[in-house]
Amino acid sequence: MTGLRWKAATTLALTLILSWLAAANFASPETRRAHWWLPDQGMRLGLDLQGGIHWVLGAKLDVAVAHELEHLRGRLASQLEEEKITPTRLAVDGERLVVELAKPEDTARARELAAESGVLESAEQGDARLVYRLTQQWRKEVREKGMLQVLEVLRRRIEDPIQGIQDSVVTRQGEDRILVQIPGGQMDRGRARELLEVTGFLEFKIVQDSAPSEELLRAKHPSGIPEDQEIVFERDKQTKRAIGAYLVRKAPDLTGDYLSDARVQFDRQQRPVVGFQFNAEGGRLFGELTEKNVGRPLAIVLDAQVYSAPNIRERIGSQGQIEGRFTSQQAADLAVVLRAGSLSIPVTIEEERSVGPALGADAIRSGALASVASLVAVFVFALAYYRLSGVYAAIAVSLNLIYIVALMSVFRSTLTMPGLAGLVLTVGMAIDGNVLIFERIREELRRGRTPRAAIKAGFDRAVLPILDGNLTTLITAIVLYQFGTGPIKGFAVTLAIGLVTTVFTAVVVTRVLFALYPGERRVTELSI
Amino acid sequence: MPFELIKHDTRIDFVGQSRYAVILSTALLVLSLAACFWPGVKLGLDFTGGAEIQARFAPEAGADEGRIRKALEPFGLSTADIIRIGEGQAHDFLIRFQSESAGDRGELADQIRDALAKDVGAVTLERVDFVGPKVGAELRERGIEALLIASLLLLVYIAFRFTPLFAPGAIIAQVHDVLLTAGLMVVLGREFDLTMLAALLAILGYSINDKIVVYDRIRENMELHTTHDFPNMVNESLNQTLSRTVLTGGTAIFASLTLFLFGGPVIASFGLAMATGIVVGTYSSLWIATPILLWLHARYGAKAPAKPTRKERAARS
């Protein structure tokens, strides 16, 4: 007796708590924050229901390996130079570092230096030709570091404290993929795409020579441009046509790595510019650079494109401005990119899906309609077929739905469009547990048991197939979760939660209801 | 008296009828296979890669396929698939085309929108999906992997919960269910995308659920009535669970059909697949899984109290 009261009481308490959690989902965020007795956050809506954009970006990790090899090549080159050894060939070829030397004793020395680095292993052996590659371990580390760097930069760009996007998501997917989600209509596709793909590598280079076009520039250097220099262009933002050609050294005089901050500012004519600030070391280097080059133009190059090339009028300390016929928006975006840092390896957009809010609202509406229709059908069927016991089943199924919503709120899971379909499906399938029990009870009654005994036997015998059946569907839900992407993961989560609550409501809740009536009473006939 | 849809003393000879069922299934499976060549399997964006735009026009715009196609010409997309979705005078159009990189295709979408707004009428791009070919191929692979792994896990589960004798019947029924459902979807010309995959996996789960209820009853009867001969007992078990099978299947099919009717284009396919899968799954529980179980039991089921073997029976008569 007390066992029953306890069960009934806990079930009721659980129901009340979960109902309150489920209902809280309908309160707006302001209401939630205002009242301490409402949880701060609940179930989230997937992008396919609230609208938004979702990208899957691929990071080119091979480039990280190439950069590392290039860095090692440079180091080996300078080490050999110190020892007055000149290799006939020292180059990076794919994922290999090739060293060819004239004299065998030089080869031996080169081999020693390579071994000292600790990260090179020999890929081929020859007398005068050494071929190296990165060790397995180091290669993995380099790729991993590249990935983490890119993830960090993208996070900073999207979640930027000054103009970051609320509720955005930047997470890693697998070894080399990044998932970015921007909900709502907060950012237009084009801008967001640029923010994600732009490398953001800022360089400051003293201009050796310039001309309005490439032909004119080349005409000034009839014997060709020096090997360690290159031509970079300034382009008009709208038409993308080159409006200036600059001859600069390939190696930058200073890079954006030394920046500590970047903000949108307005110059004397109220035009937007990007003001930047160097850190201590950068400030010192910049001071030296500008001091030595007063009167010459300094090209500010972003991703190999010249933004502007003002003349250096005097020594500049640690601050400066980049001007360039920006709109306010463009200036703000550039500031974000500079603040976040540059991507060490390129990323490409491999998947882009965007959903307008109207479509999402449509989906929610149809999902709600389908759930109500299913629920009503289940009610009608249950009552007509099982009478009073059908009422119990109807209660169980309704509670089931409430529990699912409540649990999804607790776990802050995301409801997606397929997830909504999963809910409807669960409503249709949840009755199965009760059907199994009721059919069993009917059977036991037919065999001549008393109502009480029949109820007990029905539950005892039916629990096992209910558990088994739902457990197997749970297995498929887990597999779905592992192999699915966003919306499908949402379906798997909703399905899985639904399976757990179904077992509970079918077995525990219905039992309690039966124990309340008929309970211990002597009844001749069971309304089932 | 309680209302019974299936009378409790129903005695349908499922076991006897199963030979016809096997013939039917084989025929349908062959048909499904043929359907893979004609009309052919339609793969959705998720698996092929490419671009898909759902454009919603204002009713006054009077948008139609022809005008849209003309507006798309400057982009070299006059051969794109253009489909009106929704019933009757609906104003949503699906525009599909192949593209290699997802990156600049994004800008293309904005340009397309401007062109459509200029040439056809006020439009919003409700949905813009670009899937790179690499991602498409990966999703295809993972989709098949998912089906295989789920089947394997379920097989192992059945072998553990019951005896290994029960497993082959379940696995063959599973494969049968997925292939037949997928085949019927191909015949109906439905598209295979991630949502369809989710449906197939959900059907796997439902189908196994069904088998387990039946197997559980068989096991119970085996323990209680050791003198029954196996085929007859299996038949009885099927009849005993018939009521539940039909009722639950019924509600589940109803729920799936509401999805099909009210769900909107993406979910409608899911609902149809689920409804079909439930019917197929129920059918295979009754007529396909059991003959295999019986066959295995007759050959290897030494644990069961000795039925007279064919030799002995022949010797007696």
C-alpha cells in the first residue's frame, strides 16, 4: 500500500516538475531572465526551424604540412649557410624535402643537421641526394595544430565581442572540418561567407616602385624585376579592376601578427578607417621601419592585395590607420578579421545551407498540425477500443509528449524539422507499450484470472518485450546520431528521448493509474 | 465484452501461407531492383552534391517555370531543374543545378535572386543549399555504413536476447524490409536524401521491434508448452500477437500518414517511407522471418524435445 502511495506521489511530482519545464519553453527569454523560478534556457530550435545559415568548412591541413616543410627548409638553408655549405638543391617537393649536395662530407653534415631537428625522417637514401619527410608523429601534430589555429581564429571572428553574432556556433567536425551556424537573419550570406573564407594575412611592405598599371611598372624595369620582389595590386572594391601596381619585396617588413587591436575609426572627413595598434615589439619594429623610410610609401597589404599605400611622413610609433574607401560595414568587418588574427591555412566552404524564417515557421506549423492529428487519432482509438483503460493510455501518451519536451529542455537539445517528425512518430508508436500490456491483460482475463491478477500478470509479462523493442529502436537512434549531420542528429536525439519516456509512461504511469482504480477494490469486470 | 478488432480465437495459418509470401517478396524485390535502372534511383542533394534553391514568389508575380528559366539564362543555368512545389497555385519553386565549388555558388544565389526579382517578380530565397561533391560522396558512404552497422548491432542483440537460431530470420527480414521499402520509394520516384536515410533506419528499428514482440511470445510458448510441435507453436504465437501487431502498426501508420499529408515537402517523403516501411515490416514479421526460423530449427534445433525426424516418421508410416 505504502509502496503504491510512494510510487503515485513520485510520479505526480515528476509530472508536475516536467510539465513546468516543458511549459517554460513558451516563455520569451526576457520573461525567463526576469523570474528566478524559470530556467534560463530551454530547448533550442534548429536552423531549419528558426531560419539561419549553416556552413561546413574544410581546412586544408596539407598546407600546414607544406608550411612546416618550408620553415624547416629555411632553417636548414641558414644552418648550412653558416657553415659555408651551398647545396646544389634544397627544395620542398610535395611532402618531401630534397637536399642535394656536391661533396660527400657536406652530405654527412646535412644529414646530421636534419637528424638534429628531430622531426625529419629519411624517405629515400642516396649518396648525394637526401630526401626527407616529417615523422608520422610530427605530421599529425602539425596538422592538428593547423586545425586548432583555424578553429580558434574562426571562433574569434564569429564570436567577436564587439560585433559578434548571438547564439552562433563554431565547432569542429571530425579531423578537418568546421561547422559554423548563424541563426536568424543576423548576417547576410555574402558578408558572412567573406568573414569565414578570408585569410586575413596583413603585411606591411615598403614600396620599391609603383605605377598606375602593371605594363607601366614593368616598362620601368626593362631587365625584369629582381627575384626577391613581386608586383602586387590595388583594386577598386566594386569593380575589382586594378587601379595601381606596386613593386615590393616578397618578404614583409612587418606582419599583422604584431597587432594587438583594431577598431573602426573616422578620419577628419568622417570617412570610416580601420585604426590599428601594435604590441610592444611591433611598435618598436614599426618605429624603426618608419624612421628609416620617411618619404617613401608603405604598402598595407591584406591577402596579397594592396589596401592603401600612404607616404610615410614621419616616424610612427605603435598606432596607425588603414584607409581605403570603405563603407562602415567593410571597415567593421576588416577590424574583426584583424582582431581575430589570420588563418594559417586556407579554408574552403564545402557545404552551405540557409533557411529563411518563413520556411521554418511553415515547418513548425505543419509539425504541430501533424502531432495534434496523431494525438487525437490515438485518443479516439484508445478510448473506443479499451474504454477506461484507454483513458489511462491516453493520459500516458499525453504525459509522454510533455516529458519529451521537458527532457529536451533540460538537455538543451536542438529540435530540428526531422526531430519534429520524430515526435509525431513517437506519438503514434508510444501506444504500443500500452497495447502490449492491455492485450496481455485481456488474454489473462480470458484464461479466467481475476481482474487484479490479470492486471499484475499483464504488466509482468509485457514489460520484457516493451523494453526489448524500445532498446533496439534506441540502438538505431544511436547509429543515426553517429552517422547523421545536424538535422538528422536532432531526429536521433528526439527519437532516443522519446523511447525512454515511452517505456516510463507505458510501464510506470499506467501501473500507477491502474493501482488507483481499480486498485485493491473487488471488481467483477475490468473496463479494458 | 471488450471490442476486438482481431478476434482472440483467430487462427490464420501464417506458416502455411509463407511460401506464397516468399514468392511475392521475391517478385517485389526483383521489381525493386529493376526500378533501380528504370525509373532509376533519384539521389537528393545530400548525396549528389550541387545546388538547390527554394524560391518563394509573391502571388501577384505570376511566376511560372518558363519565366524563371529565362531569368536564369545569363548564368548558364537554362538547363537547371525547375519544379513547382506545393499544390495547385503554390508559388514556391525549386531550382536545382550542379556546381563544383560551394564557395562562389553562394554569391551566385544572391545574383540569381536579384535576377529573379527583376525579371519575374518579388521573391525571397527561402532555402539555399549548396553541397560540395566531396561532402555528397562522403554522406553516401556514411549512409550505407550506418545501415550496415545498425543491422549488425541488431543482429547481435537478437542473438544474445534469444538464441542464435532466431538471428538469421531477423536479419534476412531486416534486409528484406529495407530493400523492399527503398525499392517501393524508387518505383514511386521519391528522392533519396538524408531524411530518407533516417526513415530507413527508423524502419529498421520498428521492424526489429515487431520481430522481438513475436519472438518473445514464441519463447514464452516454448517454455510453457514443450509438447507442441514447433511450426504449430510459431503459428499460434503469431496469432496471439496479431492483435497487438495490427493495432500498433495501425497507429504508427496513421501518424506517418499525417506527416505525409501535413508535413511539407521534406517531411512528406519521410512519412510515406515510414508508412510503407511499417506495412512491409509487419508483413515480414508474419510471413518472412518465421519460415527461416522454422527451417533453422528443423535442422539445428537439437535442444527442442525430439520431434520425430523425417527418417523416423518415414520408418513409422
